[in-house]
Amino acid sequence: MRAIETCGLAKTVGIDRELFTGLSLTVTPGELVAITGESGVGKSTLLNMLAGLDDADAGEIRIEGVALGPLNDETRTKLRRERIGFVFQAFHILPYLTLEQNVALPLALISPDSAAAKAQAGVVLAEVGLGDRGRDYARDLSGGELQRVAIARALVHRPAVILADEPTGNLDPETAGRVLDLLARAVKSRGAAAVIVTHSAATAAVADRVLMLTARGLTPIDG
């Protein structure tokens, strides 16, 4: 099963500015793919398309065999909540919630079982090295700790796909390296398919494959 599969994607913004065309990509469970490219080429737009937040002008996107194009907004939202985890550069952690509460948020959108959500949040926090910090408030954490919470939140509902947008852009190099190693290990252990978009060669180096995005689609980078 290919967790992510795209064929012939094209995207134009504005009146006639073509970002890319003929873009095809497959990512299998347990694989981490990094996508690099110049600013403005459409890396974040592609990530939004994979999440069903933006539509392609041509081509097809499938998540675990489900084509996104024909889905209505409600069905896309359900698929996104259940099958996709997100890690952002700006963390998007709520400062006045505890770590447990932040991590449990994706589960709260899927199931009303708050006790199970809390328990699962504790398990995943332990996996990212914050198992004894569940009742701490996010406002008291360092940047590296916040990103570990963000990774835990992305993993807590066992998604098939993880999408990360410049996940270490706000971290110093040493902290970024630790966070990237953690993310890569989590992808492997959970069997998720992950796509990271990044400007950073160090970030891309943890990936199984590195692809360059241009107007003509994706090109493998040897390394």
C-alpha cells in the first residue's frame, strides 16, 4: 500500500503563475521524504494539497488509496483528522493547556473518550522524552520541548501520514538535530509515511529520499 500517491499534479496561483506541473510522488509506510526547493516554488502549497487543504488544478492525490479530489469538505476533514498528523515550524502548541491536553487534542476530535485520550497522550509524551511533564503547561517549555510536544501531537492518533513544514526552522542546530532524529525514529517505529518540506540541508539529511521541487515537478537529489 502506498500511503501517499500523486500523479500529474499541476498548480497555478494568481492569474497565470504556474507553480509546478506534472508532479508525481509516492511515499510508502515507514518512509520519510524531504522536499527542498527555492522560496516561492510551492513547497508549502504542495503540503497543503497533500492534506486536502488546497486543490490541484490537474492530477490526482490519494491517501491510503482514497482519492481526495471527489471528497466533499466534511469527508476531507474526517480523513485529515483520522489519517494525517501535522508538524509546523511555529509549533502551534496552546500555551495555557498542559502538555497532555495539547497532545490529546487530535483524539478529542475523533472520540469523546477523554480518559483514553489522556492515557494515550501520556504514552506518546513518554516516547518523545516528556513522560514526566504531562501536567506542565506549554508556556513554560523551550523551543525544542515545544517541537517534541508537536511531534507527540502529530503521532497520538496513529496517522498513516505525517506532514511537516520546516519543522526545525525555529530551533538552534543542536536542538534541531535532536528533534529530527526523534521525528525520523518515530516515523519508522510507527510505520507512518512522512513528507518534510525544508530549506535546510541538515533537515533533508535525515530523510530516506530527498527531492527537489521545480516548475517541472520533483527531481531526486543524489546523496
